[in-house]
Amino acid sequence: MSLPDRLHRVGVLLRHNLVLVARDPGHLIAYLVMPMVLMAVQAPLYQRALRGVAGTTQVVSGMLVMFSLLALSIVGNAVLAERTWRTWDRLRATPAGAGELMVGKAAAVFAVLLLQQLVLLGFGAGVLRLRLGPHPVLLAVPVLCWGAALLAGGAALAVLVRGHGQLSAACDVGGLLLAGLGGALAPLSAMPGWARAVAPVSPGYWAMGGLRAALAGDAGETVRDAAVLLGLALAAGVVVAVRMRRGWTRTALL
């Protein structure tokens, strides 16, 4: 197949998935409004507890990480819906390869994840006066890498679970657990010793670290944490590829 044919098929899939996202924006709206409300309410508390700038950074980064983890359900549902609608097998029967199917599906959801992060950072900067650091462009590094990790993680969940109930439970419980362990709900310094010891296991830990480092203008630490997030995204992507290659994402498995 020629490159133009591949690009055409990916473009068709991308447009289709953007339409699906636009027709059901409920989850996205919820994951934008709820963190903004919590930021506005909790900002004075964090600012007093952590002395100004550090408090603002904590509340904005923490709410962003927690609700982007909860937004894994958006990614998972985008893939799982094709199976529950009995359309996944039809897509697999088309000339589009597995990679083209996933790129067409992933690009639309990746745009949603980036939109969520950008809106929340913009709210933090515009309303809570969050300082975007000496090099605001540096924020693009953790934002993009965190989006990639969320995208791959959500897709991996979608090909591992057997239904929307399992996916919802995994996203809600797992999202809160990983956010809490990662320092999104409270600074690591205020957490129990056992929680600080296991915190690096959580992807949220590296997302929080990358965002804080970027806001502080620390390029070295930003790149380090972003590299870990990319590694996690790659690992989850391998899981997705293996499951698809073995046909374990087919409708018959539901």
C-alpha cells in the first residue's frame, strides 16, 4: 500500500473519531469543570500551607494530574466502544492495518488529553496567577509526554478489561490511587514514609515532578521525568500491540 493510501485511511478514521468525541463531550466537560472548581476552592489553603507560589504550583499540578488520570476512561471507552458496538471486527476486516486503526483512534483522543491539560494550566495561570516559569515552552515537554503515557495506558486498559464496568472501576480506583501516591493530593513531604517510598511506582509521581520542574525552569529534571513517562508509554504500547496481534481485542472476547 502506498503512503497516500495509508494517510487517507488514517485521515478518514481521525475524522470519524473526532465526530464521536464531539457527540459525547460529557466526560471531557466534567474533567475540565471539576478540577477548576477544586483549584479555585483549595488554592487559598495550599497557598497558606506552602507559602504562596509553591502552593499554587501544587494545587494546579495536583488537580491536573489527578483528573487527567481519571480521564483514562475517555481513552479506554474510545477503544472499548468499538468492541461493544460490534464494529471492531469490521474495522479489522478493512484494508486499514492495526497500526492505522490505532493511529486514527489515538490521534483524536490525544488531542482531548492535551486540550484538558492546556485548559487547566491556562486556568491556573489566568485565575490563580500560576507562574509558568522562566521558559514556558519547557512545559510542552511534560505535557506531551504525560499525554502519551495516558494515551497508551488507557488503550492498554481497554484491551485488558472485558467491559465498561471493569474499565470504570479500574480508571476511578486506579486513578485516585496513583494520583494520591504520586503527590497530587498532598505534597510528598507531608505524606507518610511508606507512601514516599512507593511514590515513584506511580506515573503521577513523574508527571508531578516534570510539571514542577518545568514551572521552575529546570530543564534537566524535566527531561528526566519526561523520559520516564515515555518509557511507561512505550511499555503500555507494547501491551496493546501484543493483544491486538493475538486477536485478544475481538468482540467475541466480551
